Amino acid sequence: MTVETFDPGNDTPKAVQPNTTHATKVAPAMGQGRGTGTRIGFISLGCPKNLVDSERILTQLRTEGYDVVNSYDGADLVIVNTCGFIDSAVQESLDTIGEALNENGKVLVTGCLGAKEDEIREVHPKVLGITGPHAYEMVLEQVHNHLPKPEHDPLTALIPDHGVKLTPRHYAYLKISEGCNNRCTFCIIPALRGDLVSRPIGEVLDEAKRLKEAGVKELLVISQDTSAYGLDVKHKTGFWNGMPVKTRMTELCEKLAEMGIWVRLHYVYPYPHVDEVIPMMAEGKILPYLDIPFQHASPKVLKAMKRPGKAERTLEQIKKWREICPDLVIRSTFIVGFPGETEEDFQLLLDWLEQAQLDRVGCFKYSPVEGAVANDLAELIDDEIMEDRYQRFMAVAARISAERLQARVGTEMRVIVDELNDEGAVARAYSDAPEIDGKVILGGEFDVEVGQMVWASIEFANEYDLYATIVRDDNDEIEDLG
């Protein structure tokens, strides 16, 4: 995974080493200058949804004339946007807050862990202020309480229409809603971020258009539950460019497809209406890629998790989707060691995985997050048993991934270049989302630019990555995904 460091004078990130919890981090470096009264350091932890929150806060700070700096001792204040999803993320957030206090002393905290103010105050009573997730205005109010608004000439502090971005210029996250209506027993997101609140579809499409005009070639659609988009407003009709558009995932995809850039769907629950976007994928209008958090396959465990859908029905869905769109790539995440999970339950999961033949798979060992209902459903699984199941699961997933990637050897694929290094270029195909999936390694290829699309001949594959050489520039229509 790539972790991004924000460079204040340039919204193109620079790659640094990942931290242990796979969080995106906008990290102040050490040893640069002294504060001037309007300089702010910013650290962002957590998932892409949190990253979008950070981008919004940073955009407003820059709009008001504050400088965002990359050093603790060069900052008059440090903001930490925290994650609180699992215990390891909570600990990293607390550790990062402590580091910021030690190195700077003036710290504001926001984000998911901010919803647990008492927990933060118990460990770090000296923080200046705490706000919860997507509390953009409250964060700015707290900044104003401690740092005066700068006097600045707006003509010399122009912010691009798409705002401050913490991703490379060629891709961006498009968050379509906040919160979640599901009540999965292992998850505390609704308690942290609230129920589903969908953004107006016109607002979402306006942002997508601005991003495209800024040079973005790939939009990654994110939310807590992308399939549920518009459910809270009963899929009411909005307007964009003077035309009526329903607030629903299908109609959103149709409009995004018209922009002629890659559109990738994340956090898609397998509701029946997901069937409606598969033909769009088959026609090359949006990427034939679905990120679906299945989490398990045992009926008993799924019921205990309060997860929607049934494993057998899901297998039928996957088969139907692949018949319509043979190029479809499916990625998912699973939990092993859920309280009460038996060896029989786990074997059902392995058998299901063999039948589903998912392309990209991630796995988590159950974490008893404070406040999660699942903690009290049954006795917690022994750590050694959980680790054994995790290793067995990942072995099956790696074998399936290797077999499916091997089938791509000898084909040509369109790829987008993410980075250049001493050995050549690193790219991705439609089958790979940034930071979480595999890569296409273009060894010895230096005559390309980050964000460029080219066609590559796949020559070798291992368990997770493809190795290829460039065969031609990308002169074809964007819809032809290869």
C-alpha cells in the first residue's frame, strides 16, 4: 500500500513507507522552521472516506489563507484526523496524538475516534479540542479559537476548483454519502458516523466534473454502503445540468459513465439492484470491478453478523454477473475468528471461496472493538486458532489469485501509471484499485509519465502482481478497457 505525504505548495503526494494499519497519513516531517501564527500541520489516519474528510478540511483551511506545513516545529497547531474502527487503529490514533503533543504541544483531534472524547481525554488530557467525524465546520471553529484568521489576498492564495487533493493527480475518491443504516454486529461505524446521509446527486456529479476537468482519469466511488445511495431520501429526483436524475446508484453510474473516465465502485453490498450496473460494465461504460465486503459464508455466522444476503444466493449472483460481463473482477474482505465461529463454519467459508473464485481478497482476524455487539454473542476465539484460520484462508486466496492472474499472461491490457522508480514504472489495470490490490510492474520502462495510460503485454504473473512491457501508447477510446 502507498501512504501519502502532503507537500504544502504542491498537491501531488510523495510516496513513503506504509504504517502498520494501512492508514493514509498526511504526516508532518521534523525540523522545518518556526510558526508564524497561521501555519497548521495535518495528520490523516484511516480509510479513503477519512481521507476525503481531510481533503475537505484542508481545502477550507487553504481557502481561508492558512498555510499547511510538513513539520511539527514549523506549525502553530497540529490537527489529527483519527480512525476508530478496530483496536489497532484506535491505538495508532492515540499514539499519533501523543507524538503530535510531544513534538508540537498544540493539537486538535477530529475523526472517528473523536466520537469517543472521554477515551481520548483519559490518555491525552492536554489536547486543545476534539470533534467527531465529518465535523468540518466545528474543526474550523476550533482552529479559529486558537489561531487568528489570516489576512490574505485571495488572488494570491487561489485554491483549484477541485480543492486540495491528497491523492495523485490522476485519481481521486468521490464520496457519495456519510454514515450507514446497517447494524452489523462487529461494526461501530453507525455509532461513530451516524445513519446514512446521501449527498445530493447534483452535488456529487458537479464534483466529479470538476475532478475530471482537473485532470483526474479515475474516480473511486466510496461510501459506507454504496448500494444504499439515495435510500434515505427515497431515491428522490435531483437535477444536474438542468436534467432530472434519480438519487440512486444506477443513475449515478450512468451519469459518471458519460464523463469518459475510469469509474470504480467500492463498498458495494450485493443488493438485487447491483445487477443493473453489470451491463454498463460489460459495455465498458464503467470499470468491470466490484468491491463487495462479503465478510463470511457460513449461514450461522452471517446471521450472527447481521449481514444482508445469503451465501448460496450470492454465488448465483456472481455466476450471473460473470455470464453478462466475463471481464468482471471482484474483490472482497472477510473476517475469521468471529465469536462462535466453529471449524465447520470456517470450512464452509473456504469451500465458498473455492466456488466463488474471487480475484482479490483481504482477510481480518476478528477484533473485539469496544461497543461492538458481537463481543457478547459468544466466547471469543483463541488467538492461536484465529491465526491458524487466517493463514489457511490466505493460502487459499493466494492460490486462487495466482491462478486467475496466470490466465492474463499473453494478453494485452490498458494500464495507468502510478509511479516511477529506479527499476521502471509501476502501473495498474482496471482489475486493481490503488493501495489495496495488485500492481502491473513495467520493469525497465522509463519513457512514461505518472497518470499516463498505455497498453502493456502481460508476460509473467505471481500471486498478486503482473509483470509487463509497454506495446503502444493509449490512443484508443477510454471505454475500451482491454
